[in-house]
Amino acid sequence: SHVTAHDNGTTIAHGSREPRVLVVEDGARLSDAFRVICDCLGVAVERIPSSDDLMVALRNFRPMVVVAEMDAVGQDGCNVLMTIAAHDRDLPVPASSSPPPTPASSGCAPRASS
């Protein structure tokens, strides 16, 4: 494991976690989208349907990042964030409250061949 220091004073420890992404969502739209990219990069993706199993998943799966759907049915986004912070305050948590971008909506749609 080594550490990279940046000019802004932040440091990043490399090699301290296995490449794993934990997705907390009631469906599979986020995890399916991440799985396509992560499979190509050799990053494991685990999905849990609610925050009920979050602490166990954090301990057992040991993700490098957690992606949380904040507006899932029956899920309290603040509770998700507090549970993650209680486990590891340095764990990155990108949150989603809308559908992930599609290639067409992001401007990355495949071009028609001529």
C-alpha cells in the first residue's frame, strides 16, 4: 500500500482495499449499470436491496465505495449514510436519486455507420 499526496492537502491510500463496489438499491438499475463497467475493469459489484443488511455487507464485502439509492421505497437515505459513516467515515458514497444516465442521454450514443 502506498499513499499519494496532492497539492490541496488530501492524501489517498492505494492498495488498502480490494476493488469492490457495494450498491444499495431496491431494484437492479444502478448495479446493472455499474456491473457492465466494473466487469471490464475487474471490479466486483455486490447489490443489497435495502439498508437492513448494510452493516453486514460492509463488514463482509469490504467495498472501496458504496453507491446508494437515496430515494428507494422504504429506505431512509440519511440512515444509509449514518450507517456507512459508523462503519468507515472515509468510505466514499456517491448517492443517486434519479435514473443513471443512458448512453443516449449522456451524449455518448453510438454513431450510425455510413
